[in-house]
Amino acid sequence: MLVVLGLNHNSAPVTVRERMAIKKDEMEGLYKKFLAENSVQELFLVSTCNRVEYYFVIKNYLCDKCDIHSPICDKCEILNIVAQNCQLAVEDLSKYTYFASGKEAVTHLFAVASGLDSLVLGEPQIFGQIKDAFEISKENQGMGGFLNRLFEFTLKTAKKVRTVTGISENPVSVSYAAVELAKKIFSDLSLAKAMVIGAGEMCELAARHLVGSNIGSIIVTNRTFEKALNLAEEFSGDAVTFDRFAQKLPEVDIIISSTGSPDFVVTAEMIREAMKKRPSRPMFFIDIAVPRDIDPKGAEIENTYIYDIDDLKSVVEANKKEREKEAKKAWDIVHNAAYAFDEQMESLKITPVIKNMRSYFEEKRNEELQKYCEKFKITDEKEIEHLNYLLTATLNKILHKPFMNLKEHATDNGKYSITEVMDIIFKK
Amino acid sequence: MISYISLIFYMIAFVHIMLFLLWGNRNVRNLFNIFMGIGLLFNIADMALRYFNTGAAPTSTLYDVMNMVCISFGITYFILYAKYRRPLVGLFISPFMVAASLVAICFPPNVSPSYPVVDSIWRYVHLPFIVLGTTFLVAAFIASLMYLIQEAQLKKKNFGFIFQRFPALDTIANINDTSLQIGFYFFTIGSALGFVWMLQNNLEEILSSAKIIFSILTWFLYAVLMILKKRRPMTPRQTAQWTVIGFILILVTYVGVANFMLR
């Protein structure tokens, strides 16, 4: 059975998440430690900036009262081990973590991989992180038959969510929305040049998105030239002094501004002058400063587009709503996939049962054949072979239908009484 | 019969591009291209079969001319698609193809008797160029409308599904420029060949034809636009506006010339 013990941005503050986070170099040791435990059959660990999750495949799960099966059940044993590992009291760990088992745990994993449990709904990075986590588990011998099947199902489900729903289509951060809007003006950002005015956090984030979208080149300007230089270096761009940025305006296509200036940094006049030198090429201004840096009157000039923080926020809000709508479709896919996985795993359980039954019947067939031959003193090998053929054929005929019925109803757990089960199995 | 098949494929293609506009599904977009391609192949097959079976040239009857117009629209679409990979131009081109196919079907494909004046090789060579030049002008008109719509949405900060599906502004502007340029080349070649044909025949009789006046007007518009663009860089909006105005002007003049002047 699959159980998950984890914590994320909803269940634990960053201080606890930091403590629970598993570093890359700790992975190998942890896998060895956990897999050495009797209760753990398979294991995989996920550790990202917003979540830490331990997925265990265990044999016996008999909580909430541990006194039925053993003094301590597998769940409590796992809690103890993890708490010990994180140097936390079990009570503290329980306070910040969530625990799920069986189908619920499978559903949770599918939802996580699809970005449904992420801080930013539908963010795509988690898919890669889960894939990497499975790979690490494979390297550390944490994967067995169950997790291998689960891995395939997880990838399939997350891919389906991304292709069938539009959950990750619309950007939900201001800077990302700005870059996506820029793509609606310049189809190929690698041919475009951007200027970042300011060197604060917002500018850095916007520059990061631009570079991530393969922008042609970046110019950074800031009142403190050193900061501009540092930011430009980080993104392999150029830095210009603040008093010279207006001269550079005609060269750039996208301008992102976020300074603390109380007045307009880019005036309508500056835009008009720049556009005179590039009338056929549009200019896209993104103003994420409050108070605004770019004179909105500039938008009246042909071929210029100015978006301020409110415009972008309204885009983001609309996109968030769109994602929430898409999330409903995604949850349906996740639930269906968890159901299908459960069905497959249940149907697989019947295989060893059928195998055992068949070997029992074959054993009995051999015993009876031997008894019969001894009783009637049959020694002729040809005759024995014929008798064996007859018995085997009869046995196959008798067992075929019940085994087929058994396979067909293998996943109908707890639906029928014993009498009904017998009736179903021996139904013609 | 074949023309019915191609009409059906164009109609299915149009439905698919409408679905793409609404849903944005890539598979639907690919299906649109497939259906357009199949329709176009049937159209070409029809024209070839008619030529081999009856000797009818692409200019023999209205049926044949409309078939050629359809093929020309198809070629225009696929040239632009190959360059820009933006199928939405097809949203506006496919209705033209459906309309041309319908007109073709409405007129039975009988081979008209050949007249000495039209039996020149120059006519057969010049007309496809003129038709291609015209369909590229239609494509430029479509791209111009798309540009003006998308630009207005960007200025008004209106981000509906049309905004999402339409290509980036610079791509639409490039589609417009490319259509104008290719169209101008085709039209110039077509007009030059037509001029040679005209010199061989009765100049006065041909000059009184609405089609000729239409051709001269279209070429003139193309030339003005190209000269204007060369002399001083026009903004994409200005190019789009001039293309739309020019196209409407040609249509109005053509209707006027065809209905009143040549009565």
C-alpha cells in the first residue's frame, strides 16, 4: 500500500519546511536508511522549495489504533523515523504534516505532478521535479513493481492534464504576464531588444522571464550604475548610465520599468522622439512601478503600447480565474487516473491467487493420478499419458470459467457476500 | 462531381478553422490544413481532367475560371502558411474558396467555342498571374483587417479569445507586406503578358472590358502602395489602412465599371 507523509506551503511555515528539506547529497543516505527498515518495501522522496514528501510502499497498515496488529503500526513507525531524521518531536511533525494512504495517496501524487497542489496553480516545473525524484529513487533502488507502475501513471496523468486542459496556459504572475503580452507584439523575442529601468526585485524577475523567453539582448539602467552593472552581468546584458538611457530608447523594443521615482522616468516626449526614429517598429512599455514611471500619454502615439501594473494585474486575475476553471477539469482527470491505477493494481493482486489455486489443483491431479495407477496397477506409459491428458483437459475445462469470472470481478472489493461470490465465480 | 468533393472539403476545412478559433486546439488546426490540401488537390485534378478530356483551358468557362480562382486562393494560403505557420489567414480565405466553388458549381462546365481573340497563348499565360496577384491582394486585405483588429485590442487592453488566437502583431504586419510584395510581382508579370496579348489584338475592344480596367486599377493600387512604402517608411497601421481602402476602392470601381460604364 502507498502512504504519503508530507508538508507543503499550506501545511507548514517556511521555517519548518527549511528544516524538513532534503538536500541532494543527503538523498542516498536517506534511501539507505529507510529501505533498511522492515516496514518499507519501496520509497521515493520529493523535496522542492515548497514541499517535502515521503512516499512509502508498506505491507501492513493498521492504524489509527496500533494495538490490533502490533505494538506500533507502519504509519507510526514511519512518523517516528522521519521525526527522528528531522530532529523534530513526533507531535510537532504531525502538526505540520499531512498523511494519506491508498487511493488517496495516489490521487495526491497525481495532483502534485499536475500542478494542482502548487503555490501557483498549474505551474509546470513540478512535473520535472517529480520526474527527477523518481529517477533518484530508481538510482537508489527505491523503486519496485508498485512504484514503477505508479511512475508511468503519474507521467501519463500529468501530461494529459497539460494537454487536455489549459491549466498552465495563462500566466499568473505580473512579470510573466508582461512577457507573454510582449509575445503578442513580437512573435520572436530572440529578434527583440529589451531595456530594464531599475534594478529591484521586480525588474530582476521580469529580466529573468525575458531571458527565459530567449530575448535577443538586454540593456539595464539604474540611478546607481553599479546595481545596473550587476544585473546586466547576471543576464549577459549591457548597462547604461541613467542619464543616457533616453538615447538608447530608439534601439529597444520592450521597456520594463520599476523605479521608486515620484515622477515619470519615461516621458511622452521621449517616446515621441524615439518613435520618430523607428516608426515601423512597435514599442512595448511595461510599467510595474507605483507611482508610475511611464507617462500614459505615450500610448496615444502610434505603434506604442503601454501597460501599467493595474492592466497586468487584471490580466493575471482573469488568468487565475481561467486556471481555476481548468483545474476542475484537471481534477476529474486526476480522479479517473487514480481510479484506473487502483483498478489495475487490484486486478494484479488476483494473479498470484490464481497461480496458487492452479498449482494446488495440479498437485491434486498428480496425486490422484498416481493413486489410480497404483490401485489398478497401470504401468504402461502410453496409458498413463492418456489418463494425464484426460485429467488435465477436464481440469482446464472446470477452472477456465471460474478463473475468468475471478479476473473480471477482481476489483469488486467488499461488494458481495460469500454466497454471492461463489455464485459469481461458478456462474456458467 | 469532383468540384462537389472539393467544395465539401473546403466547407469541412472552414468548420475546423472556426473550431480552432474557438478552442485553440492544435489538432483541429492541423486537420484544417489537411482538408484544405485535399480540397485543393481535387480542384487541381478537376482542372487537369477537364483539360485532358475536353481540351478546356482554365479560362474557357466561368466554371474553369472559378476553379482557377479557388486553386489560386489555395496556393496563396499554403505559401503564406509555409512562411509564417499561422493558419488563421485561412479563416478568411476559406470562405472565398467556398464561394468560388459554389459559383463554379452553379455554372455547368461546358466548353465554350473558341474565339480567335482569346485563343492566344498569351492569354493562358497571363491570366493565372493576374488571378494569383488578385488572391494575394485579398490575402493582404485580410491581413490588414486582422492587424487593425489585433492592434485595437492591444490598445484597448481587451484580451478575449480572438486576441489569444490571432498571431503576434509583427507577424500579421509581415504577412501583409509579403502578400503585397508577392501579389505585386505576380500582377506586374501578368499585366506585362496581358499587354503583349493586347498588342496582338484589337486594343480598343479589349480596353472597354471591365476585367482589363479592373486589372489596370489593381496594378495601379499595388504600384502606389509599393512606391509609398519605398519613399517613406509607413507604419504597419498605415499600410493596413491603405490596403483596406485600396481594396474597397477597387471593388467599388469594378462594380461601377461593370454595371454602368460598359452597359
